[in-house]
Amino acid sequence: MNPVHRTLLSSVVLLLTLRIQELVEACSCAPAHPQQLICDSALVIRAKISSEKVVPASDDPLDTHKMIQYEIKQIKMFKGFEKLQDVHYVYTPFDSSLCGVKLEANNKKQYLLTGQILKDGKVFIHLCNYIEPWDDLSLSQKKSLNQRYQMGCGCKITTCYTVPCSITTPNECLWTDWLIERKLYGHQAKHYACIKRSDGTCSWYRGGPPPEKEFIDISEP
């Protein structure tokens, strides 16, 4: 092998090695419908971000990891009342490879924040949570935060990537945004909630006021 080819081969190997390392270190989240992410979260709030500060991830002096402490102004709490009344700070990993979240700390932009409550009472958020600018949510999503999404937490939402895709259990809803629009957060994610009916089955429900407990007719996407 001549020197030129050897150099090119070495460069390709180096690039592939760096790319593989980048992929391994990158944050990866399984796709999930907004309703599912909200059901899986311990806390759901609407808030503004007042400031941010880098802090140690723990009290252990040997732990070199850092976290971002966001000071927030809570506007409304949708879930988590039984554990916290008012949230002043949320924490996220400093490194994006660890799923850290970057938010605008200008005290102007409002966000929907979902996350977990740690044993020490701190609120922890990351990229796999459902975190969106408030103005990017549809009217149906905003209304669903009050009650509708939580009415469907006993339902299973299955993502359809290919056909055939069919229901396997009565309490299942098929999420078809990817099949139809080739994007996850499409029309179905923005305008529908999967709700359990009085007979124990689940189906998509769209818009309007929260459904009555005994409702039967459901609008399908």
C-alpha cells in the first residue's frame, strides 16, 4: 500500500472511530406520544426560566459531573400537587450527551416542563421528558393537560412505523403520525388523546371539553 492510500485509510478509520464514539455518547430517547410522557412524569408545570447556573451534580468531591440549575417562575402546576406545591428550581445534566436540556433563561419564554422528583426533593428534567415552548403547543394539548391526558394513563399508546400495525389489546391506541406524515409529533400527537372508555377499551378522543366518564362515541383520526 502506497503512503497516500495509507494516509487516506488512516483518516477514514479515524473519522469512523470518532463518529462511532459520538453516536455512543449521544443522548438517545425512545419515541413516545406526549400523553405517554406526561403520564410517566411525576411533575408537569408551566413556567418561565429566570436564570441558570452550573452546579456540582452531587456533594461527592470525586464526582466531576455538573448540572445546570434553572431558576424558574412557576405559572401553573398540572401534576405533582401531592409532592410539591411550588417549584423554584429544576435541574438537568450539563452535558447534552447525558440528555441535558438547554432552555432560554430570559424570564420571557414560557415552557411546558415535565420531569421527575428526586429523593432530595429536586426536580430533574432531561431531553427524554416532554419539554416544549408553551406557544408551540396546540390548543387541544393545552386543554388536555388539565385532565384529559391523565384520564388515559391506563391506556397503552403504540407507535406504528410500518404496516401492518394493529391493536393487540383492548386498552391500546395506535399512534400513526410517522406512517402518515413521516414525523412523530404530527396531527395526532397535537390534537388527540387516548382515553379509556366505560367498557375498559381505549380510543382516540379529539378536542372539546373533557369527556364524561360514561362517554361511548369517540372521534377517530
